[in-house]
Amino acid sequence: MIVSTKKTRRQTGVNSLETGLVVARVLAEAGMLETLKSISARAGMHPAKTHRYLVSLIRAGFAEQDPGNGRYRLGPLALHLGLGALRGLDVTRLGSEAVVQLRAETDETALLAVWGSRGPVIVRWEESSRPIATNAHAGWIMPLVTSATGRLFAAYLPAAVTKPLLSEEFARLPQARAGFPALLKQIRARGLSRADGELVRRVAGVAAPVFGIDKEIVAVLALVGNQGSIDITWNGPMAKAVRQAADALSTRLGFMGEKE
């Protein structure tokens, strides 16, 4: 018989296992063959101690050593474990959870958008307690040129993917073409995008990209509100909140390291 008891203290773990996982994480974040010296430095351990954990990881299949140069990388079992975790991930489901939390934390309207056949499409929309002057909703397709969300996809997706849609939008907004490449460069440098009435009058927003394990953009999280009410300054609380939420979601989706 299994007896359930309420625990009032932090559960006891296995310290040696946790230490070994630190070494495994260093290998995962490196993404390439690493020397013992480099692994030890990044794990904050003495090389002799690091070596013992590497030996155990190799025996278990979580690491392997190149016979030619003696460097280390993740092993086949670690890759199998990672693929198993990824099969259980769903960007829309996890992103929707992030939207609900973001809206609760900020009391601003929050949204999640993914790339569809006709551009960015809103797949989750959570309204704030304050109505905003827009009829946007789940299923709404966002433009690339005038929306904070669309600009992020334009900044991070391959040009071949966005070129047809951008050509259509520039045909309607020729004045936006000249400065658009510089705008995208600024967006990539900041890791954020914002719009201030360009898409919908009196509505502003700030957005952040979400990346997957392949280091490519998979979604966008955004906060929107009425101009003069929502703070969309680059270092303001809304920008920080949406960036933190997007970074956390990226991590849940397996992203590590630099964006492509």
C-alpha cells in the first residue's frame, strides 16, 4: 500500500547525481567537442573531479570521448533523452501558459503568435481588465511591416520566407521600404520589437521572440495596450516582463545559446 504524506521540508536529493548533471549540462550547452580543462572551468570543478563524473557519464551513455583527440561531447543516450522530451513539447500549449501568466503579472493584454501560411497568426489572446481599441483576436493575421510581432518574424526568419509577404506590404506602404532593413537590424540587436500606433491607432505594444532547439524563431510573445497607458520603453517593466517570459519559454522549448 502506498501512503501519501504531506512534506513540509524540501525533498532530499542525490547530490552526486546533481553534480553529474552539471557536467552534462556543460556538454549540452557547448554543442561541440570540449576539453577536460574547458568542461572543468565551466562547471566550476577541479579537473580530477570532473573526470570522474565524465567517466560515469560515459559508462551510462550520457557522454562520449572522441578517440582521436580525447575531447568530450554528449552521448547517444543523452540525445535519445532529449528527443523524447522534445516530442512531448507543444509551442502553442506551452506558449498559451506563458500568455496567461504574462497577462496575470502585468494586467496588460497578452498574445502568442506563430508563423502561418499567410504570416504571423495569433493563437492565444488574453485581454486585460482594461479594454483596448482593437478588434484583434485569436486567428488574426499580423502584418510584418507595421506590427511589433510581425517585425520580429521579419527580423529572424530567413529572407526567402518573408520576401513574398513583404513585397505585398511594401506595395501598399512604399514609404516603409527604405528604413525597414535598418529597423530589423535594431530589433535583432535589442531582441525586442515595439509598435506605437502604426498598426492600430491609439494602440501600442512590445514583443519578444521565442526560439526553439534549432535556434530559429518559433513564436512571439507580446503585450499590447492603449497608447499613453502601456509603457513600451525599451527598459520599462513591460519590456522586461515580455522578454523574461519569452526567454523562459525558449528554454522550455530546448533553446540554448545564441540566436541564429
